[in-house]
Amino acid sequence: MTATVAVNFGAGRRLARRFAGHRLALFGAVVVVLLCAAALFAPLIAPHDPVELDTSLRFMAPFQSATHPLGTDEIGRDTLSRLLYGGRVSLTVGLVAMLTTVLTGASIGVLAGYLGGWVDALLMRFVDTMLCFPQVFLLLVIAAFIPPTLLSMSLIIGLTSWMEVSRIVRSEVLHLREQDFILAARALGASSGRIMFRELLPNAAAPILVAATLKVASAVLMESYISYLGYGVQPPLASWGNMLTNAQGYFDTVPWLAVLPGVLITLTVMGFNFLGDGLRDALDPRLTLNR
Amino acid sequence: MLRFIATRLLQSIPLVIGVSLIGFALMHLAPGGPLAVYTLNPSINAQDIERIRIIFGLDQPIHIQYVKWATGMLRGDWGNTFFGGRPVLDVILERVPATMLLMGSALAVAIVLGLAIGILGAVKRHSIFDYLATSGALFALSFPTFWFGLMAIYVFAVRLRWLPSGGMFELGEEDNIIDLLRHLVLPTAVLGLVITASWSRYARSAFLEVLQQDYMRTARAKGLRFHQRLLRHAFPNAVKPLIALLGVELPFLFSGALVAETIFGWPGMGRLFVDALSMKEYPILMGMIVFTALFVIVGNLLADVAIAAIDPRVRLA
């Protein structure tokens, strides 16, 4: 492997490291694109209807038949089809939650950073307060209050995880607002709203993009956990989380039913994490200094 | 130092008020509000509910209700559970030791392993080890903890039968420390893995930062040995942000403990929370939310005090 060759050479080692770093980000990007494509084209790729059951074909093992490539579950539903449709759920919730997070976090961050004074103090105390709550606790309580839909789950996840984004945006804005182009915009008579959302936010796009990518990963994780506990996507609709709940009952006899959704959750989360980490390396020179 | 602690305590007050406001709001947002248990009970009619509303003071203006509720919380009156009518605070406090044991052992594992991996990665920066450790940590952080726990149960409890699959004790073995430790291994490993991964990343960047400082070069020029430089010069400086992190990461630790406890049936606060969730025990849920948040505030306070104790620049500023 490249790594072993590079051991003795300083420059080679650096190169190997850089290449490997990019390779992980590249790997993340490929995984993300493949998963998105699979979710998008699920109706075309899926060999069966994900809720169609066939009790004569229960617990089929993977790679045994061409009609059910990844086998069937406890009531004979096609595992591959369910995984594909489950992916749609995970990615939809992940993306919508991320959008909620970014919209809320960026708005609060830019308001606090640009307006300063008591607005800043108040908003940041609110951020501090929200950060005191363990996210899973808050999530589960609210998820138990309202009947779960894809939208409600995304909103709950998004509205309990925007605090980091607002801190990032605020510190970025504090630095940006002292720069000449903001002075110029003000001199030209631009309104505060225009300065905040047309001048400041676009210039803070890089750290927001990095945070957004990483937020998709954590949102996918949260969705699968809520659904696993039964407060998320309700059966018969498939999600990777509730597929795991079902599989748990047949653990010792058919472990693959529990392995497959878990592998896909890991792969998705990892894809977005690697991509986000790579983006951070590429976009944020201050953080790259320490690498 | 006393002045630092006093200032820091004062700064916590708005947080405590904020936490109580959110807790109060959640309780009123719950379906059925604070009286949900009575509305669900078929033998209680609307008139009774109206009477209970007045007895509990729920007909009063919302701000008066809040003040009453908050002062009650301060006095230790956290309300009673729906089923059984036990004081909520007692029910929660019962579960604290089990969670502390799990979180403590996972944290201990994570701090030792995470620091070791992080320091080694920082010292041998860009080495194969560093590369494997950083990408391995990111990989571990992508694991869904609950799935990892299920797989661990499958391998070590179901297939290999080395360890128990859940709970804290075998029946009749309540005082057996070996039995307790055997039950502790899997939940600790599962919770510890994620924390170790994040700690190794933070430790690495904290040490990288410190190792580049001028005083490290001075120490080297003085002829100090490597381990002397690392332990006497680098460690106290690098460890400060990590102590702060200990406070900041507390909510994640609670979230992780909740996940580990539900998978392994560990009888701690997380398990209590999930059980309360399925029984719609709103008083326990609200109590838990406020309790964990207050715990986090205190944890952050202690972390800051610890940093001030190490670093005079912080306490005199």
C-alpha cells in the first residue's frame, strides 16, 4: 500500500497523507452520491414493493435468489427494496433537518453578530441554554408529543441542533463586519437586512457548508435512533431505524437482518462525515494549520 | 479564586432561569398539559378536571404558575409521578448512581485511551499511526451507537456467551462486584468508543497547538528530556481546553448514556427516561430534562473552576 512505501521518506509521507486525506473525502463524496442516487431512483431499482409481503418466502438469506438479492424479512418483504426506501427516509430527513439547522442557526448567528448589544447577549444566552440540554432527551420528548411525520421529525431534529451553527456564523460575522466591504455597503446606504443576508452571510458560506455537511450525518443518526425506539417512521413504512427494531427479535437466528440496515446507516453517516472533514480541510485554512 | 467562583456562579443564573423556562414551556406543550394523566383517566369527568385545575393553581396567570412551579423546584418539590404518585426527584435520584457508574467508567476509558492516542498522534504527526488514528476516529464517530451495541450483544453475549447481554446484576448477585463488572464491560465499551474517538481528535489538536509554542522550543534548548517537556510543559497547557471540553461534552455524554442504557437495559437515568416515554410519564420526562440540564450547568462550572485552579491567568483576569 502507499502508506508502507512512504514510511522512510518525509516528503513521500506528506504526500501519502495528503492523498489519503483527499481519498477519504473522495470516498465520502462517492458514497454520498451513490446513496442519493439509490434513494432518488428507488422506485426504478427496487425489485419489489417495499411493503409487499409473501409469507411463503420468510427469512430468505442474502445472495440466494435473483428475485430477492438481499433476502427477505420476517414476513417475506424484500430486504433490498426496504433498504432502498429506508434510504429515502433517512436522506430526506437528514437533508431537511440540515436545512432547518442551517436556516435557524445562520439567522440567529448573523443577527447576534451584526446587531450586537442586548440582541447578541439575549440570543447567545438562549444558545447557551439550549446547549445545556442533551439533544437526544429533548428530541425524544418532543417526538413523543407530536404524531411523527417526515417533516415533523426533520423539524424537531433541526430545531434541537442549530446552536453550533449559530456560534460559528456569529464569530465569522464578528470578524467580517469590521471589514471595508461592509463599511462600503453601509456608505452606499444598504439596509441592515441587506448587509446581513446579502453581504455577511455569503461570505460566511464556507464554514456554513462544512457544518451543514456534518449536520446531515448527525441528523441521519438521530432519525435512525428515534425510529429504532419507535417514535419516528412508523411501520409498515420502512426506515433503517425501524428495520433494526424488527430485526432485533430474530437476532440469534437471522443476524443479517440487523447487520444490513446498520451498515447502511454507518456508511451514510461516514460518507457525510468524511466529506465534511475534507471540505473543512479544503475551505478553512485556519483549521488546516493544525493538520 | 473566590471572586472567580462568585462571578462564575452569577453567570450561571441566567442559564438556570433559561433551563427552567424551557422545562416549564415543554410541560405546558405536552398533550393534555400538566393534567394529562387525569384527562386520560375515564373515571374522571370534566368537572373533576376543572376542580383539579383550580387546586393545582392552573387557572392562574401563566407567570404566577411559573413562579410557583420554579420555587417548588428550588425547594425540591418536582411533582409526583402519574403512576404510583412518587416524588419525581426521588425517582430520578435513585437512577443517578447507575448512570454515573456507566458514564464514569466510559469517560475514564475514553480519557486514558483518547489522551494516549491523541498525544501519540500529535508527537508523531503525519505518521502512519497518526493517519490511522485520525481516520479511525472519524470512522468510529460515524457508528450508530445503538447498532454497535446490538452487534456487540450479538457477538459477545449471544454467540460467544462471554458476557451478559444486559442489565446490571444477575438475580441474587446484587453484591457481587465481579458480576457488576461483567455487566459493565459491554455498555462501557460501546459508550467509551465514541467518546474515545472524539477525545483523541481533541487531544491531538490541543497537543499540536502546544507543541508549536515558543516555550516548548525553550524547554528543548534548555536540554530537557522529551518526557520532561511533554509532562511538565506541554501537558498542563494542553489539558486546559480538554477540561473545558469535559464540561461542554456532558450533554453528549448523557445522550450517549441514554442510548447505551436502552440497548443494554442498564437501570440508569436513560433507561428511566425511555421507560417514562413509553408510559407518557410527563412529570418524569420534564424532571429528567431539567435535571440533566442543571447537571450540565454544574459540570461546566466545575470545569471552569478547575481550569482557573490550574491557570492563574484565568482566575485573575
